[in-house]
Amino acid sequence: MLAAFLVVGMIAAAVSPSEAKPAAAKPVPAVTVTATATVTAPPPAKAPKPSPTKPAAPQKARVPDMTGKSGDLLVEALQKAGFTDGYRATSFHDVSGQGRTVFLLTNWQICDQDPKNKTVPVTAKISVGAVKFGETCP
């Protein structure tokens, strides 16, 4: 064991950095490589030009004169004329003086309407005065 200790000590002394002198390094010139790349960007996309459009004029339809007819016939005529919903386009009211709610339009006779025989926007409201069939219009 003593022999192994001596061998290790001698090897350590032989490679000890305190006794080793570094070899003088020769300066090496630095090499710089420059690569130039030309990148061409695609041309910017052109925005589409807005088309000169006029705002759409409101759609119009002719309101027929349905005086003396039943309320449901007016609703049908309005739908045929171009109103999307003939029922919603009308505002029925009882002109008998009794203040009744106008319900079941087939039972009501039109006494007056505003407008009639006119062309109006299809969003217009048609006011309709009516009485029950068998009653006299005021």
C-alpha cells in the first residue's frame, strides 16, 4: 500500500500545474464573414375601391281602396301589393263608437282607411276604421 501511495505521489508531482509552463499561443487573425442578402417585399395589396352605390330607396307599394270590404281582404291585398306582412301594416279601430277591439277581420267591414289609392313605403302603417258587418258606417 505504501508503494501505491508513492506511485500516486510521483505521478501527481510530474503533472502538477505549478511546474508546467503553458506553451505560448500564437495570435490567430480573426476572420469575419459578412453575407448580404437582398429581400424584396411583395408590393402592398391594394384595397378594393368602394363602389359608388346609392342607398337603396325604400320599397313602395300601392294601397288599394278597400272601403266596404272585409278587413281580411285588405290584409291580403296589401301582401299582394308588396307589404311583407299585411296584418302588421294595418291598425284597425272600431268607428261605431262602442270602443270594441277589432278581432276576426272577416267580421269587420272597412268604413275608412288612410291612405287609400296611394303609393307608400311598404313600412307605412295603414289606419283602418271599421264596423261589424250588418252595422252602418258613420
